[in-house]
Amino acid sequence: MMERIRGFLREVGAKAGIEDWIIEALSRPEKVYKATLRVKMDDGSVRFFPAYRVQYSTARGPAKGGIRFHPAVTEEEVTALAFWMTIKNAVVDLPFGGGKGGVAVNPKELSRTELERLSRAYVRAFADVLGVDRDIPAPDVYTNPQIMAWMLDEFETIKRRSEPGFITGKPVALGGSEGRNIATALGGFFVAEEVLKDLGIERPTVAVQGFGNAGSNFARLAAEAGWKVVAVSDSRGGVYDPDGLDVEELLRVKKEKGSVIHYERRKKISNEELLTLDVDLLVPAAIENVITEENAGDVRARIVLELANGPTTPEADKVLQERGVVVVPDVLANAGGVTVSYFEWVQNRSGERWSFERVKDELSKKMKKAYAEVKERAGDLRKLREGAYALALERVAEALRWRS
């Protein structure tokens, strides 16, 4: 994975005219912290879990990135994710570097009390390298506001002071930001509005792969805007209706029955079929590598909005670009989450509480500005990914030059 990142850096750096020493500096993380968390189980036994926190770059500010609890977590994975956070934060011009954390654990196997002990153990292991001006964690895969609340409580207990800005994605009652739960979808929606405007599409047809937090909220926002959501799917399959789906009913069905496939009287389709529908806007919002070299030629959407991380392989990206498909890269499309985390950090540092309307307004301005800058740097809507990467590297490079 890191070798692929180094290749990417060399390729984009050469096109952007970035100096070799800067490419070399960004080819490895600044700091990698590792620990083994010892957690007492409810039955009295003790288990051990590998844990990591990577601060990839702090050239532009404190490291910023989530903590994931997942069985497949490795040092290499966390390091790569910390690099991509460096890029994402630079794309939307946040005053952060890139960081990431993780624990190799299946949280579904833990009780609530075991999960709390694990969360607090993580903070105890890394408290000395975290903080509002050093490294600010947030939720990621299988972590949530409750886990952030436990981590905040443990950190403040250790430090013997109030420091809510140490972590974001918290419950609102503990200094979290209004709108954080829909931030990823909302940020992607604002970018989609701009792309559609540039292409002259007023009432797009939309297909959403993945009906979790990001995908379901995007579908709801699209429906509220008068866009026609014709297909959605989750891990068990999808449903399709060319006349449009009732998104509120889909949300009810998903909540009550666990999957959108129970939505009645509509054609059932697979996740693979959804990717090939003739729609204006395709939104992969589930897992990585779903659009590949094998199926990219079958994608008929005019726009692909990457709400998930890494849903398009590099080989597929080239195919889509050659076919004239506009791909909005994940480092821009799903940056709404970290942007509202930034707003939360700002609120915590100033002692303010923003309304949802203010958060929404500030997010709209931030995402639309980022899109305009990426578009200008790309020079061609079919090269938004190239433009985003080049813009991000130029911003990080400028910070490194001033520090050298």
C-alpha cells in the first residue's frame, strides 16, 4: 500500500513540479506510535489488542484523523489512511496535517463495558501524543460519538483539565457540533450541486450504492432537493424504480427490517447492477474498490461522486476519464465530515456553540470553494482527481518549504 502511495507521489509530484526532497519527505510518516492494549473482559479474562496512532504530516497544523476499531487494522493500513487524511485536509484547506488511529479488534464481539474499557485504554496508551494543538482524533469505522465521549472523559481525567477540542465527533452535550452526523453526506451534496450546475443538469437521476450513514443521508438530501433517486442498495442488495423511490419509506424499511431489499413492489437489483444504471449521478457510498477495470466500461453515469473512501481503482479511473465520466474524488467529495470536525474544533477553542444553520452555511461555502479551486487546478472536469491531488501537494509543499 505504501509503495503505491510513493508511486502516486512521484507521478503527481512530477506533473506539479514538486521538488524531489518534498516528495521524499512525504513518502513516509513523521511519527508512528504503537501499543498493545490490555483489556479485562466481563468474564474476568484478559485480552490484548494491537493499537496504532500515526501522525503522517504536521506541516500544515496538528494531525487530524479518525480512530477505527476493526479486525483488519494494521500499521500499514493506518499509515496509508493517515497519508490520505493529509491530502484530504489540504484539499479543503483546513489548518491540519494528517493522522489516523486504529485498534485490531472486532467490536461486535465486545460488550458495552468491554468497549468502554478498550476505548479508555487507547487514550491511556497515546495520551502523551494527542491534544488540541497536537493530534485530534475523531470517529471512523465502528467508532461513534459514545466512544468519543469515553475517550474525552479519559483524556481529561489524565490531563486534569477540560480540553473538549482534543477530540471531535462528540455528542453535542459534550461540545460536539450540530450537523456532524450528516456532515459527510451534506458536504458531498454541496459539491454535487456545483458539478450538476456546471454540466447543466437541473433534476438529476441518482443511484446510491451503500445505505449507511453517508449514503442514506445523501439520498434524503437528494430527494428533498427534488432529485430523482431511482436506486439504492446495501450489503444485501438493492432496489430500483426508474420513476423514483420513496426515500423516507426506504429509511423506515432499513431501520425496521435491516435492509432496503424489503422495500416492496420495486425491482430488486444487485450492487453490481446498480453501478451500471443509466443515471446522471452515481454515488458509491459503501466500500472501496467497487468500480474496477472490469466494470468501469459498463458505468453509464455522467458523474461519479465518491462518497466512500477509494471506491474507484486507479485502473478504473483511467477508463472512466477516457469515456468522459466526471469523477469527483473522495478527498473532495467526502471531506464534509472532517470539515465539520474542524468547525467543532473551532467552537471548542472559542467556547462558542454554532447553530445547525450556521454549520450548514459554513460547510456550503467551504465545500463549494474547495470544488472551485480543484476545478481551476484541474482545468478539465474529467481531471478533478488529478487537480485535487496536485492542489493538496502544492499546499503541503508550500508549508514544508517555509519550514525548511
